[in-house]
Amino acid sequence: MNFLRGVMGGPSAGPQPSGADTIQKLCDRVASSTLLDDRRDAVRALKALSKKYRLEVGIQAMEHLVHVLQTDRSDSEIIGYALDTLYNVISNDLEEEEQDDSEEENSPKQGDDLGSQFTEIFIKQPENVTLLLTLVEEFDFHVRWPGVKLLTSLLKQQGPQVQQIILVSPMGVSRLMDLLADSREVIRNDGVLLLQQLTKSNAAIQKIVAFENAFERLLDIVTEEGNSDGGIVVEDCLLLLQNLLKNNNSNQNFFKEGSYIQRMKPWFEVGDDNCGWSAQKVTNLHLMLQLVRVLVSPTNPPGATTSCQKAMFHCGLLQQLCTILMATGVPADILTETINTVSEVIRGCQMNQDYFASVNAPSNPPRPAIVVLLMSMVNERQPFVLRCAVLYCFQCFLYKNHKGQGEIVSTLLPSTIDATGSSVSAGQLLCGGLFSTDSLSNWCAAVALAHALQENAALKEQLLRVQLATSIGNPPVSLLQQCTNILSQGDKIDRRGSKVQTRVGLLMLLCTWLSNCSIAVTHFLHNPANVPFLTGQIAENLGEEEQLVQGLCALLLGISIYYNDNSLENYRKEKLKQLIEKRIGRENFVEKLGFISKHELYSRAAQKPQPGFSSPEHMMFDHEFTKLVKELEGVISKAIYKSSEEDKKEEEVKKTLEQHDNIVTHYKKVIREQDQELEELKQQVSTLKSQNEQLQVTVTQQVSQIQQHKDQYNLLKVQLGKDTQHHNSHGDTLQMNGIQLEEVSKLREELEDWRNRHEQLQGQLKEKDAVIENLKSLQVEMGTEQSSQLSSSRGMEHSAELQKELELLRTQIQLQAAEISKLQTENQKLQATNTAIDPALGASGAVASRSSEKEGRLLQELGELQSEVKALSEEKASLQQQLDSSSSTVAILQDEKSKLQQEVAEAKKEQDDLLVLLADQDQKLSALRSKLKDLGMPVEDEDDIESGDQADEDEDGDEEEQD
């Protein structure tokens, strides 16, 4: 202790030792002291000096401190001091607190380098990290907590290297997962921070952590802390969940299969009073929304995204998000992120899109949520990020949603527009934004309307019917004409914002509208001012800002050529090409067309579907439009250089290919039908075979049964011969008599029963006779009453009822009489049997004295056996008849089988003929494709054509199901 007083600044007469000398002495003390107390005090002193003399302590004491961790495991106090000292040396968290005001600005960077260097020295020996993992397992607070902090600091400094060491360490990740179950909140919370660093950018560790039940524990912590109302711990848990799920398809699937999506619903249960949200609550809810977006991100595999979207609908999560969307008092940034989240939850999922279309805002009268959102999008007073989010939501609602596209376009058609003007439709809002004086509203409305036409040729034709009233007294103009008018007069209209942005939006709408729609191209070319305007824009040498407009004008003109059906004589493909050659030049036209894909904003928009613009001026391109440009740029460039003869040949080849495709499709259909018929015939043949086998088994069983009966018959004959030969045996005679006595007693009992029943029936018959007599007398009385009261209708009704009852009783009497006659015949038979049995009974009573009467009983038994033989012969005859019928059935089945085989052979022959014909057609197709390739035409492979055909068939099937 005297040594420590001197080191720590106690009174001394000589000069004070420097910090480096003191640290060296303390290190020597740690290394050489044999007493644990001395080593503990020295390590405590090093901990006190480690913040101020970080470099010196790190250089001189690190090796000694690691040795203490290895050798003094039994003393938790010295282990805690050593871990704290190492943490102070390696961590950069305390660097700013220890800096003086006089230090230079680059000192934090030097501190970062210092921590990284010390970390590299520490992990150079991988067993040091393994040692830390074992110390973290200790339950003692003074050991576990510093160990967690030190390991977290190592991961911050040298993350990938430390991750690899932990990954190869046995049960390394599992040891750290136990921190989440610690009852001490400090260790649990720091454990969450440690796992955050551990799971960064390492998919293998992320999977291990997820399968160590991390989702269950983290969601429990979030629930315990109060969900979105919780503190910083909830934020840390959500960040860790994002690390585990982002870009990790395996963990996302595990999260969905474990029904953890259902546990996210309580996070978004926001009350009616949304005033006064704390900053932490806003942060937590923002992270929760981002976590939902991670599961349904467009960059995920489509199957995984779809399954998560369906799970969110079934558990009510989407409904909860829509409630927040329509709630009042929600902070702007939370509302924006909620709109983006709902967008990706419904994107491409028909069930979720249908639900979103049915959501109404809590207004009076109720308005659809889509209309309320579009009102915000075209309102220039709304924040820019909110307007971008609404546009993204509208795009996601229409993505692969032909039903939703039709509903939006239908609000523009003349037959569905509300004449009263009491409600505003989505189509009216889009038209209002398209022709407003705000350039951003123009662009957003044009892109939204383009998405309503995406990959839907039928709606492109329907939109040509839309008429707009420009001013009072003037005739209405079509929507297409109005768009071209604004495009050509864009410089003359006073607009707020970029005029280039308005023109770019209108050109994108027109390009989307005209692509793959010959009727729309014809309508566009029918206006004589459109082509001169486009050629004039392309031919001019304008500034850099206008180059984008020139490129889009070139694209629109190229679409008018490529999808031109030559229905207008003055604007046929060849004449438009000649016009480009004279006024612009082919090379110049292709160069202007290339301005689009070379633009920086084009590349940025092509990266992801969500509009991510830093400012309104950068909103120039839409993600789906970039796909259209990529698809059309090459084919338009080739179409410009083709001659009229090549175009004719191309059209002829296209027609021929279409004809051949129709023939091939027809024969495919025929072959498919024949395959179905052949399959049905095969099933019938297999059924008949199985029935034939069953009948053969039945016949075999019947033959075996007949053989068994024959054997039994022969056996009975043999036994009967033996009995007649040995009828003199006295013992056998007694046994037979005993058997016959039992049978005689049974017959007597049955005879007594029949007599009793006969007496009962006689009594019932007498009762019935008495009833009949009564009824006859009653009938006579009723007859006299009826003769005296013929005028009474009530008496007549009563007589009719009695007559019916009398008839009913007569039928019952007839039935009873038949039954009595039947019983009388049975009684006579029984009496005859009784009389036949009585002599035998009399004879059986004197068996012991007279053995001469044994022959009578044997003869009686012989008669019974003969009757049994007769019954067996009758049964044999019936079985023979069944066998004959089974044989005839088998013969019929054999005939049907031969007929079916003949039909199958004919079907196979017909199919072979069809295959030969298809082979000839394929040879012709390949010859035509080779001719096309020689002519320089792009020809798709057969696999691409078939896959396209199949995709068309699937889309047609989906449309039919939706209808």
C-alpha cells in the first residue's frame, strides 16, 4: 500500500515520477507479485491511469492484463479491473470526453487509429477472444458486464476479423445469445448492442442468431418495454432485427414461418389522441415501419415477398397501417414512411390491392383513400417527400393490377363521370394535376396516368375516348390532343417550377400511351401539327437542359414509326423515315435518342422502383419508363435504317410467322385434346383390366368353393357308407339316440310355441269378428240416421269418414284373414311333423330294451342326409349358373378390351401423322427464321416464343379469373 500511495501522488520529498515510469512499475508489480492483493491493487491503479495514459498503458500493460485474465480466474474483482482497463485502452467511446480544448482537430482520428491498432494486437492471438467468450459466460456482474463491453468494442474496431474468430469458436454465438436472457437489464441491453455489432454484414452469424431463438426473445423485450412507447432499448432491438432480416432470405422465411409477423400488429395500435409524440416514439415507429418494409421489399425474391404480403393481410397488419394512414395528428415523417410501407405491402399483391381500394377516409361523406392521397399529391403546398410517397403508393397500387387500372381509367370515361360534381374522382384529380400551373404536379400526374396504362393495350384504346372541355363555347378536345397542345405551347405558359419537368412528364406519358398501340399512334399522327413539332424539336441545337426533351421527342417519333400500321397515307412508315432523313439525319436522330439513357437522372431512376429524389428539380424519370426506354431504344434505331422493301419483307414474314404460329397453336391444341382423350382411354382400359382381374379372382374363388362342396359331398357319402356298415354298434346307437332326443325336445318346444301363437291368433280373430259385428250394427244404425237426416251436410261428412274407416278396417280384416290362413297352414305342417315325430319318440323311449328299432332311426338319419345332399346339388347348380354368367361377362370384357386397344392404336397413328406435319412446319419456320436473320431482322428463339405464348395464356387466364 505504501507503494500505491507513492504512485498515486502521496507526499514525497523527491521529484515526482512520470506517468510512463509509474505504469512500468505497476506492470512489474502485476507480473512479479505473489500475493493476489498486491496484483489486484496494481491492476486497479492501471485502470485509473488507463484513460489519461491510454497509449502507455496499452503498450506496456496489455500482455500482463491478458495473463491476469488467464491465471486469476478465481478472483472476480481482479478480472473485472483487468477487463475495464482493456476496455479503456481499446474503446474510442471515451476519447472525446478526455480531450482538452487545446487539442488539435485530428486527435479523434488519431484515437480511432489507436483503438484499431490495440484491437489488432489483442486479436492477433485468437485465443484471447475465446478467453473473453468464456468470461462472458460468468454470472458475476463484475466480470460479465465488462466482458460484454470489451467484446462490443473489439467488434466495432475490427468487426470482420472478430466475427470470424467467434464463428469458428465452439458455441461462440450461443454463449452470446444467453445475454438476452439475463435478468439484469444493464447486461441484457448491452448484450443487444453486442449482437448488433456481431451480426453486421455476416449472413452466417445472422442465421445462427436467428435459429438460436433471437426473434422470440427480441419481440418479448419490445413487448415488455411498451412497443412503440418504449425507450432506447426498443430502438436497439429493432436495429438488431433489421440486421437479422435485411438481405437475408433464409431469416425472412424463418420469421414468416414462425408467425412472428402476427406479433408486429400491436406495434401500430395508435390511439385517437396523437398529440405530443415523443422523439423516441417517432424513432421507434419509424424503425418498425422500416422493419415491415424489409420483409416486403421489391428487391426480395417475388415468392417470399408475396407470402409475407398475404400474411400481413390475414393477420390484420395492413388494416392497422391503413388506419394510421387515415388518422389525424400523426407526425409528417411517420405519415410519409407509413405511406411508403403500405405501398410495398400492396405492390403486386391483388388481394392487398383490392383491400386498399376499399379503404375510405373518415370524412363526411367518406372518400376513398386513393382519392385523398391523390389530392395531397397534386397539392403544391404539401411537403415534397410526402408527394413522392403518394406517387409511389399509387404506382404500387397499379403494379400488375389490371382491375385497378381499369377502375382509374373508368373515372375518366364520359359514361362514368359524375355530372353533379358532388364528388371528385381519381381521374379528375389526375387531369387537374396534368394541366395545372405547377410543374411538379404535371410530372406526378403524368407518371401516375402512365402507370394506369402500363402493359394494358385495352385501356390505351379506352383512354382515346376521353374528351375535355377547354373553355365555354369551344368544342371539347381529346385528352391526347390536349397533351400535345400543352407540349407544343409549353414555353408560352407561365409555370411554377421547371418547364422542362412538365414537358418530360408529358412526353413520358405519350410514349407509354403510344407504345404497342397502333390505334393510339394513328390518333396521334392524325393531328397534322404533331410530326412537324417533333422534327423541329429534334433538329434544333438547344442547350444541355433541352437535350433530354430532344431525346424523348426522338423516342416518341420512333414509336410512331415502329408501331405504325400505315393506315394514314401521308404518315406511312416510309414517308416518316424520309422526313427524318431530310430534316434531321439518321445518325443525328439516333444520337439524340441516346441522350436519354446517358443522362445521370436516368441511371438513378433505373436503380429502384421508389422515387428517391433529393429535390423537385431532379424528378425527371420514372423507374418503369426506364424499362420501356431500354426495350425500345435498340429496335427503333434498327427500324430507322430499314428500307421500304425490308419493311415489306418484314411484314410479310411477320404475317407468315403469325399464320404458322396460328397453325402450330391449332395443332398444339389438337394434340393436347388427343392427349386428354388418350389419357381417358388409358384410364378406362386400366379400369376394365382391374375389373377383369377382380372377376377372374371371383371365378377362381367360386371354382374352389364348388370343389370344396364336391369334396364334402364325397366325404358325406363315405361317412354314410361307414354308418350303415357299423349300425350294430350299441355304443354308437346310444350316442345317436342321445343326439336325436335333444333334437326331439327342441322340436316339441317349437311345436308348443306355435300352438300358443295359434291360440293367440284365434283369440285375436274372435276379437276382430266381434269388432266387425259391432261395426256392421253401427253401419246399420248410421244408415237409418242418414236416411232421416239427408239434408245435414255435417252428417254426410261424418258418414264419409265412417265409410273410410270401415274400408280401412275391412282391408285390415282381409290382411288378418290372410295371416290366419297362413298360420293355419303352418300349424297343419307342424302337426304333420308332430305326428311323424311321435312314432320316433315312442321308439326312442324303449332304446335300452329293444335294439331292433335302431334301423328305423338310422333310416331317418339317412333321409336327412339325402335331403342335405339334395340341397348341396341345388347349390352346385346355382354356382354353375353363376360361373356361366361370369364366363360370359369375361368374354364381353375381352371384346371391349380388344376394341379399346384398336382405338388406342388408331389414336397413336393419328398422333404420329400430326407430329410429322409439325416437323414439316418447324422446318419451314426455321427456314423463314434463317431468311430473317440473313435480312438482319431480330428473330426470337423458339423457347422465347413459347415462353411468351405461355405468359400470354397465363395472363389471359388471370384476367378471366378476375372477371
